[in-house]
Amino acid sequence: MSFTASVLTLYPEMFPGALGLSLAGRALEAGTWSLEAIQIRDFATDRHRTVDDTPAGGGAGMVMRADVLARAIDHASPQGDERPRLLMSPRGKPLTQARVRELAAGPGAVILCGRFEGVDQRLIEARGLEEVSIGDFILSGGEPAALVLLDAVVRLLPGVMGNAVSGEEESFENGLLEHPHYTRPQEFEGRQIPEVLTSGNHKKIAAWRRAEAEKLTRERRPDLLAGAQPLVK
């Protein structure tokens, strides 16, 4: 069974976007995963295809209506659909590599792209939406975030990456940021490739990479160190 993504959006033309290129695009063409972009306005009932209204209690902006979104979600994810229902939201739980791996191991995802001031809370509760954030910043809508999430997931699907080990030696996979990388030429503007990397001693290379990963993590993301996995001897 291929990974199936259903994206609920006001801008279906934004998909597949970058997901139609490179690894994700080739996997999409090969049928390793599938993508359906659903226009939320198709589930509005008035002639203006209205999907939002003023916030209860007053305030700036508009809020996406629960009734319209419920019809859209029920269409995309009928009873019995085991795919998680995600809402891309800046107030959501931060997306982690561990959650990405969980999603990649499942049947797919139904992703709601929020717009305006947000989504009626009753819809979130009634349809069991998992709010997901890709960072502590605000986007104009959930579509770019959905593209990021799907890119992270699709590359981990079986057969998408040419070398499966590539996905095991990256930032966050072992609780650390990834070590520095080098390639030819041997010298670049007076800078040499670290000698240990050309020594052929795989044990020393592994130890050097681990030390560099710990150093980078300590400098840039010290919050990750507590959960770092020990080096396998």
C-alpha cells in the first residue's frame, strides 16, 4: 500500500509544487506515494463559497468555519480511514524527526492547511485534529508547512532514497546535529580536509564524527544533548 496524502487547502494549485520534483517527484510518478489536493471552498454552501467568518468575541481577522471544514474533512477522510488528521498550525506540537518516521511508517495523512486567524476550535476537537508546527514563526498559511512536512516524510518511504543509510546518519536521527561533511578537492582556498577522514581508519572516523556532532550540538542546540544516543563501538 502506498502512502496517501490528502491536503485540504484554499490553494490546491500550490501542490505538488516542489514535491513534484527530485526524489519526491520521482516517487510520486512511480506511485510510491499519492497526493490529492482538495479545494475547501467546494464544501461551502452559499453562492460566494464562504469559508470564514468574524471571530466570536470580536477581534481582528477571520476564522475558518467549523461546518465547512467538517464537510471537507469527512469527504477526504470518511469513517474507517486510519490516516492521522493533521492541522498545520504555529501553536501545534513541534514536528520532530521521530514523528516524521512514525508518519512515514503509516498509511498516509490528511492535512488541513489553516488560513486567516485560524480554525474554529470546535472543528479541531470534533474531528480529532493533531496540531503540528514546523517552527516558532508565522506563515501566511499552512500550505508551505504542509509541503515541508510531506517532503520530510516522503524521503523516508522505502525506495525513495537510493541509499537507506543516508536517512540514518542525519541530524536528529541520533539526537545530535549532523557532523561536518567534506569532499574533493583535497585543498580548497588553503583549507584541508581533516586528516582523519582520509586515514582509512573507520573507528577513528566514527569517533571524530561523533565528537564533531556533539560539538556542533553543544554550540547550536544544547537542548538536544540530553536525548543523544550513545556511540555504538
